[in-house]
Amino acid sequence: MRRCGVLLPIFSLHSTYGIGTIGKAACEFIDLLEKGGQKIWQILPISPVGESNSPYMAYSVFAGNHMLIDLDLLIEDDLLTYETVNGDGSRWGDDPMRINYGYINERKFALLKQAAKTFAEKISEAPETDVKANSDSYEAFLSRNSFWLDDYALFMSVKESLGGTTSDTWAPELRTPDAQMVEKLTSELHAEIKIWKTIQYFFFDQWAKMKAYAQAHDVRLLGDLSFYVSEDSSDFWLKRHLFLTDQDGSLSVVAGVPPDGFSADGQKWNMPIYDWAVHKKNDYRWWLARIQQCDALYDMVRIDHFRGLSAYYSIPFDKPALDGEWKIGPGNEFIDLIKAKVPNLEIIAEDLGVLDDGVYNLLAHSGYPGMKIMQFAFDIHPDGGDNVYYPHNHVKNSVVYTGTHDNTTLKGWVETAPDYFLDIARYYYGLQNIADWSYMKKILREVIFCSALASVADTAIIPIQDWLEQGDEARINAPSTIGDYNWSYRMKPEQLTQDLADKMLGYTRRFRRI
């Protein structure tokens, strides 16, 4: 069945409070998708972000990002007041297209802590009222998620008590705590731990309501399973036995990739690498818990860095990315386990980057659709061979994109790509005789956009920026760069229009994706 969807991170939604939320902002976007004939909303990981603001460098791969919680819903639940949230009349950021993470996190977390305390008071003071139902749900939430929630709440409480410093700078007894230290910290930080757990309850309670809204409007949520965890995370802090470390618990090797189209020197991510032998010995329980959580949260999920399941790039901790080497991943055995334990979850493989026969064979074994990126179709291949991203090489069992969160927008690509890339695209589409270079670029952008939708691929996902015809200023992330620009793009409220929905619907009908 041919279908179409839109890629937009939740944090990029417009909202009054400076960052997208899983409340009103999300539901309004779902309304737009329904009107536009879009069946899929692809998002990025929803985990709580660290200092880089990247959803792929999270404090926990299981937890929800508290900055995405909708404050208006907490007001409706009588956990906050409108005056408390809005009474001082201050803004949540000066740039309508950019997220001010530091300011928003500080201000919003204070409000969330206040809401958590109010929630606890309501449960204790009125056990026989409607709050009792929430109390029961809360207790069930704590029990159901204790396998990750206890670690996360303790980790964040310790981090908060130390002024937010990264865990690699903590004193040795805190950086690699033994069981006795964990018990001691849990006792000392009991009140703070309870607040962090309650805030997670708020997130997943609102998430469940948003997902139900999406299902009621025939929109499927496509989540993103980040492959690695951050060193500064609860996942690594208390689960070091699942990763490759030195005897003192320090990282011995880190993840990354060799030189590719994004970086001539390769990329060193400084993220822990899994000890796959230990995971196998434990029947991959930790990984299965992640997949099962995805099954509960989403209708579909994209496995980021899928090639790491075939082979992963291991870099010595004190060496550059060029000194890394490939190591064999869990492969077919892991895929077979996922299919046996989580049979109904629809999975997409992010099969990008440096690929080889091992990746292609694993993808074929899995049966998962891979990704076709239109911007990659016109890169020059050193061997002069055919390009798998050319539209004529697409296959039905794949997902075609104009670009991803790591690419510039389609307009940005046309405006900034080297001339020889554009010459390949011009020749491919028969535009080489258009003398007006500016006009040619406008036409080229349109034909590439239409090629994605016309592709034989069963599914087409178009970033919202390409529907809006935005340029490089609207890209989500520029790999191998650090700064406030990345992960901060926001839609403007005036862009969420009926005209946009009509445009989506028209194109989607034209290419029989509805």
C-alpha cells in the first residue's frame, strides 16, 4: 500500500512555551496531517537531552523528555495555575524559530517540580476523590517501569545535587557506585527521586493521550530508536557491565564512524560500546526491553544506525576516529529474537553510512525496509558505479525521503550543493539546457520533491521544511558540528495552515499515496 508521512521532531512544534509539546501542539499537528492525507508522523527520539541538546545523547534511552510536557494540560489537571505559569508575563524565548534550551529547561523544570509536589499532596489529602484513580495509575506506572525508572530518577537526583555536572566528573565513589552507595543515595535523595518519577509519570500519561488522539485520526506514530547511549546517562551509570570498559569502569573504546559524506576525518561520538557477549549471555533482555517499550509507545519504529547490528566501528578512547576498526555485531540472531518477541512492531532500518555486504545481507534477512535519500542520489561515487539512491534504483520495500534530520533541507541542498552535484541532477532530469541558473534550481527542487513522491517505494516521508520550502536556515542538525543551532528548529504558528494541508493532500493524491 502506498502511503505518505511527514518528518518533524516534537520539539520543533510551535507552542506558547518555547518548545513543542505532546499536548495541544501535537494534536494540532495531527489534525494537519489528517487533513493533508498523511498517514505517518515520524519523530526523533523523545529521550531527555543532555548538554548537546541532541536526542541521541540522552540522560536515559527509556525516559521521556520532560521539556516536552504540556503545561496547559497540567493546568487543566489543577496541578498548576495559569497565573503561576504565565503571571509574570515573561517570554519563553525571543526567536520564534529557535529553542532556548537553557532558559526553557530551568524555568519549566521549576514548574514541573511544583506540579509534582501538588500531585503528591492531592493524593495524600484526598484519597477517595477522583485523584485516587490517578494515584492507582501512578503506582502502576512506578511498578511497570521500575527497571529503568529507579536508575533514572536516582541519576538525575544526584546530578541535580551536584549542579548538573556530567557524571564523568563526579567523585569516584559516585561515578561508579557500589550497591551500598546506591542504597545510601536512594535514602538521602528520597524526596528528589519521587519528584523525578512523578515528572516521568506526567510525560507518559500525556503521551498515552496523544497517541490515542493520533490513532483516532488515523495517523501512525513512527518513533526513532537511538542505537547508542550517552556516557552521561543512567543507562551507563548503573549498567556498566553491559558495555566495554576498563577495570575501573572508564571507557576503553567509544563509538563512531569512519570518514563519510558528513566528515572527511570520520566521527568520534564518545559513546559507550555494547559488550555484545554479555548481552547475548543475558538473552538480550536490556535490548528487548527497549524494543518492547517502542512497541508500546509507537505504531512503527526506525532503528537508528542499523548497520551497527551487522558490524560496529570501535575507536580506542584516546585515539582519533581514523584509528577505529570494525567489529562484528549481533547480526541475524538479534533480528530473529526481535521478530520472535515483538512480532507486530513495524520496523524501518536506517541503513545509511558506510555499507557493505554484511549490512545488505542483514537487511535482506530482516525483511525490514531500508531508506532511500533523494539528496544522496546525486553524490559522485568514486568508482563511477550506479547510485542506489537514484529513483530508478528504488524498491517497493523501502522508505524514500527527500532528506533526513541530518541533511539540510531540499531547498538548502539545491542552493548550497557543489555545482558538480547539481550538474548530475540536471542531467538526470533533463534540465541541462535551462540557461537561467536561478530558475533551474527552482525547477530542480520541484522535480526532486516529486521524484520522492513518485518513487516505487511503498512509503514516502517528507520533512516539514520541504513542504514549507524552507532553506538551510531551517535544518535540524549539521553532523560533526556543535552549537545552539542544532536541534533547535521550530515551526512558526502561522505555518500550520489549511493551505499547507491542501498542498499535502494534492501532492499525495497526485502520486497515489492516499
